Amino acid sequence: MNRRDACIAVALMVSPVSFFGAENRRVGTWKVNLDKSTYSPGPKPTIAGTLRIEAVPDGEKVSVDNVSADGKLTKYSYTSTTDGNPYSTAGSPYGDMASTKIIDAGTSEMTYTTKGKVTRRARRTVSADGKTLTIVSTGVNANGEKYKNTVVYDKQ
């Protein structure tokens, strides 16, 4: 192999990894900005939760640490590919399975299900500067009430 061919081979191996890392603005640790977030019907939590999104081969690992308005700690994580197929979300209050679909570099959609029934839909959008993540979610809470939350996160 000549030098030119070797350079092309290295570029082809490195480019997808670099491209994925540079384009995946969702990756990072995010903290809830309670002042900018809305919870309907509420109530709003009093302690800001943390969301961590890590890049893994062909997908993401999502880890959540939250304290609900009534002081209940919720901690769970799961790994899924970003192909839209469902993956187990043991410990999640939103469902036993979740699927992730990537829309573009800053936008993705999550669908949670329990026993095959959709329980929550969420759209995650990262700002152009990469400093803010907004998740707009709809579903049914533990009391059977429909909700629509807009939770704003600041990158840590």
C-alpha cells in the first residue's frame, strides 16, 4: 500500500467516529433548569434532576437521576440503538421499553411503552450552541392524568 492509499484508509476509519462525536450534541451531562421548565398538571419538582447521555456504538446510553415533587428518588439507565427499535428500560417510571429515533444532530424522539402500549412520547432538542436541551413530553402519569411537560436542561 502506498502512502496515499494509507492516508485514505486512515481517514475513512477516523471520519465516522469523529463525525458522530462532533454531530451528537445530545451527549453530555445535563441538569434541569427548574425556572425554565413547566410541568402540567404539576406539581414541579423542587430539586433539579440530572440526565446523562453517552455515545455508545450505534446508539446512546441514557442515565437519569431525578427527585419527584413528592421527594421520591428515581434513578435508572438504559442503552439503546438509535434505529427506532425498543429496548428495555428497567427502573424507568415511563415504561418498560423505550425506542430512540434520531431526527438530526440536535433532535431525537423517544417513545416509551409498557406491555406494548405507548405511555410517553418525548422530543429532545439541543440548542444550536449546544448549551440547552429541551425535552417536551406527553403521556399519562401514575394517577391516570394526561400530562405535557417541557423540561429545560443546562449542559454541565
